[in-house]
Amino acid sequence: MKTASILFAGILLLSPNLGFSQDLSTLAKTDPLILHGNTGASFTFNTSNESIATPPPIEWNLYGNYTMRIYSVELPFSFVIDQSSQSYSHPFTQFGISPTYKWAKFHFGYSNIQLSPLNSGGHSFNGIGIELTPNKLRFSAFYGRLTMTGNEVTATGQYKTPKYSGIGYGVKLGIGTSDNYFDITYFHAQDNRSSSTINNTQKPLENVMIGTDFKVKILKVTSFTGNFAVSGSTKEQTVEKTDPKLSNKVPAWALESAFSIDLKNFMAVISYRKVQPDFKLWGDPYTFNDGQIISLINGFSLAKGKINVNTNITEQSNDKNIELAGELNVQARKDNKTISGNLNIYRLYDKNPLTRPANQNKNLSASLTYNWLITEKSINLSLMSSYNHFVQSGSSASSLGAILGVEGDLLKDKKMNLIGTIGYVYNNNHPGDSKGNITFSCKAGYKLGHNCSFSFFVNYMVTPVDRRYNITDNVAYKTTTNSLTAGISYTSSF
């Protein structure tokens, strides 16, 4: 066991995506060595008569998740191997350690520190960091290499492939607790021009951000939060820094705030977000960075929690379009029977008169589910009906369907689990034919032991041949008539 532990620890130290955290004050109270994890494998077969196959014909993967704990130090290790990663041309190693002692936490290697949602949110770094929370002081700082610049999605929907890695640092200084606080943050990141391995025209970026964050909790049931940041983005780093004409700094700001109330049987959150067009966060810009978002989320329960209602209303707008979305969820429960309803409404309004006919659309979807749990026989019955309606200039589509499902545990010790569904959906397309399709799925699982399980599944769909039309040139084409997906999987844990 000692030799195996040393070998496993050596593997962990050379493994990708590795990090752990420890509290040094609890070493004497913990077990010296604990090892646990799980290993699994799956194989999936796909076939369809579609002209363009969406999933590959064969999919497989091997995966494992392991954790070795030496006293209070945890060393997690995980791996995934599938049909698309059979060879590695650029192996890498990521290792991080975050020891903790009382109110101090240190980071070495790969780690993440959340300074503010509007600046360093989502950034991981390879370097050093520190978090201190004595009494009501809130201090954080880090310095290291950041992830590569990329995913530069703007309101136009454009995407840029990652080109450069960079160096960044950030500092947060504040006062308060998790319920009431005020923080000031500073973040700086800069592309490393020499890290580009290909010849590209994408300009290296530099980003400086200053922001404030606060939260105020009132009467333990209401809270108000706000985040504000100013971004000064250097769009192009020049070799000749003495020439100010080749540098373009564009300061812009972003604001988000939320007010929430949380009572025993009622909760509500109203939030507002405004982001200017030139606001940029290095390596992680906002998908929707030119406009505002207003949302209202609330929920309440009646009849001692047997009836629950949740709603979500959102308006997202910029200079090009307005998106309105609403969602309603209702659930009623009595004994072992549950009825759930869902309603979604969406509308896109295009402000451009040239593109409005093609882009403007409306969408309505609704579903109703009945669930009956027969506890004495370990059987669960469900029936779900759904309706969808989509309207666009020159075309429309609607569907109405239902799915019946059955789930149950078999054998004396309930080692086998079976799940089966059968459904029918009727589609009405204009222009085009109105046809229906039948779906069938089955999944079987068997526990080989206390920590081992084996499962098999199959999904089959049949769609009658119909004639639909391409709206642009009215060329007829045939839709899929059938598709089959089947697979097996095995999982073992220790």
C-alpha cells in the first residue's frame, strides 16, 4: 500500500488540471491517508439517414476522477480520453496548491481569485495569490499568466480564435462581511505578443479596469447589490510606444445591480444591467456588450408548499434589436402525485427595416407533465404533453405531442432499473407538409456490486417522409425518416 501510495502521488504531481486546498489548523484531527474516486467507460453507436450526420457514427470515452487526501491536503486528479483525443501534440501540466490557515489563504500555481464579476470574473492564472479576511477586512491580490485571449464575441456575433497568452494582476481592498461589504478592485492584463505561434492580424490587447462592488442586507430578508467598472482598453499595442497616434484608449463603463427579497413563502429579484459598446474585459468580453438587460424573477408557494409558482421576465435591448422573454412554471403536489406546467414566450424585434422581415420572429412553447410515484412497487409513471409555435415572415411551424414514460426497480434487491418512453409529435409546417414522428427510448441499469454499475440505452425515432421547402428558392427536400442511437456504459467507484 505504501508503494502504491507513493506511485499514485507521483502521478498526481505530473497530472493536468491539478489543484488542492488545505486548512493547516486541522492537521492533527484528520486521517493520514484517504483514497477515493471512480472510473468509467462508455460506447455509443449512432446511425441516421440524414444527409448530414450530426453525431459521429461511433463515440467512446474513458474517464476517471480520483482524490487522495494526505491529512487535510487533497490531491484531485481526473482524466478523459475519447475518440477525438487519441493523440496529444501539446502535452501540458497544471498544478496548483492553496494552503489555508484561519483567515489567510495562499495560492501557488494554477488557481482562481474572484475579485469582481465585472473585471476578473472567470479568469484563472498561473502564478501567486493571496486572500486575507481578518475581522472585516477583505484583501485579495494575484499575479500570473492568464489564459489566452479569445472568444471575443460582440453584439455582431463575431468570433476570434485565441492568439496570445498574457500576464495579469489584480487587487481587491474592501471592508465588511458576506452580507454587507464595500470593495474597490483594480485589474490589469496585457497580451504577450511573443506568445503568438501563427501569423495573424489580430492585434494584441491591453486592458485596465477599476471598479467598485457593494452589498447591503436589510432586515435579513432584503438585499441590494451593485457592481460598477470602468474599462480602459488599448485596442492595439505598438512596438513604438512613443507614437501616440498608434494607440487607441477607449474608456467605457458597465453597471449591474439587483434588489432581492426573500420571505418564507415568497422571493423576488429584480436586476438591471447596462454595458457600453466599447466596454471590454481582457480575454472574456461580454456576449451582449452593447445595451441593457432588465429581468424580474419571482416565486411563491401556497398550501404549505404543495403549490409552487415561478416566473421569469427578461427584456434585452441594444441599438439593433429588442428581445422579450417570459417563462412561467407551476407545480402542484399531493401525496405521491405531481402536476407540472411550463409556459415560454419569446419575441425578437429587429429595428433594422432591411433585415426585419428575415429576423423578426415569435415563439411560444408550453408543456404539461403528470407524475405518479407508486412507492410500494418502486414504479414511476409520467405523461408529458407539449406545444410549440413559431412564426416568422413568410413561414410558420407548430407541433403538438405527448410522451409516456415508465421507470421501475426490478429484482428482489432492486439491482436492476428500467426506464422506457414512447412519444408522438405532430408537426405542421408552412410552407411544407404536416407530418408526425414517433420516438422510443429504453434504458436499463444493473448494479454489479455496491460500487459498480452497468447500463444500456437505445433511442429510436421514425419520421414519415414529407416534402418541405426552402423558403428562399422553394426547392423541395426530404426530412429524416429514422435515426437510432444505442450505447453501453460502466462505472466503478472506490
